[in-house]
Amino acid sequence: MTGRRARRSSGDEALIRSLYNEHGRAVLAYATRLTGDVAIAEDVLQETLIRAWRHPDVLTNGRGSVRGWLLTVTRNIVTDRARARSSRPAEVAESPGLAATGDHAQGVVDMITVLEALEQLSVEHREVLVQIYLQGRTVAEAAEELSVPPGTVKSRSHYALQALRRILGERGERTASRTGVMG
């Protein structure tokens, strides 16, 4: 380090130390009042002193009060931080109770499989399952919609579910034998 740079460095360090000793408490108190948080206020004080270190000429030119300049810089830093926080979405803490949701691809595959299996059922069986399970209707409502007695809806849904289970079971066995996975 050259002699001149070393003298400047020690002079800057002395300037910052004297600023901190003379004005640090006042700046910290002001920043704490503006932010309502001592930890944030300490960060603001540090940033204020860094700006003073970068612009020592402002402090030594004899115009205005040094404390006034430091307090103005402190207010500007707090204002800048508030504006920065309001310009981006609020951060949300991660909730430990919520697990990350997985890929929904398996759900899509399952839905396609069930829809293909439904296509293999007779029209009467498919209509009953659609009314009861997909439309959410009661047996009486499905009977009225399909113009059949409620007992017919019950028996058709029973046999339709048996057929659907058989079709899906066969499909699963074919898939397992193709992939080499046996359950």
C-alpha cells in the first residue's frame, strides 16, 4: 500500500470512528424510531456510515451540520428500504405443516385409464355411473333422469362397478406384464 493511500485509509477510518462516537447514538435512535426495529436500525446506521465514508467531502466542506446530513441519509435509507419492500410481493414463510404437492401426472393417467374403461361398459351401465359418480346425483335423481325405477339404477350401478373393476384389473395386469412389474 502506498504511503498516501495508507494515510487516506487511516484518515477515513478515523473520520468514521469519530462520526460513530459523536453521532452514532443519535442516528441509531432516529433509525429505531423510523423502523421500529433495533436490528434493522443497526443495519441502517451501518449503511449511513458507509455512505459517509464514501463521501467524506460532504462532511468536511463546512456547509450544514454533519448530524443533519447523517439524519437525512438515515431517513433516505429507511424510505428506500420501505419502497423496495412495497414494490415486490410480500414474502411468505414456509409452513412446516404443508407438504409440497407432487406431480399431478399420475392423476391424469388414472383419469384417462378410468375414462377408457368407462367406454368399454354398456351404455346403460355407463349412464348410471356417470349420473351417480360424475354428476353426483342420488339414486332417486338418477332414476328420474334416466327414466328407470330406482331398483334398476341400483342393480345397474352394482354390475357396472363389477365390470369396471374387472376391466381395470385386466388393464393393470397387462401393464404389469409389459413393464416387468408384478404385484
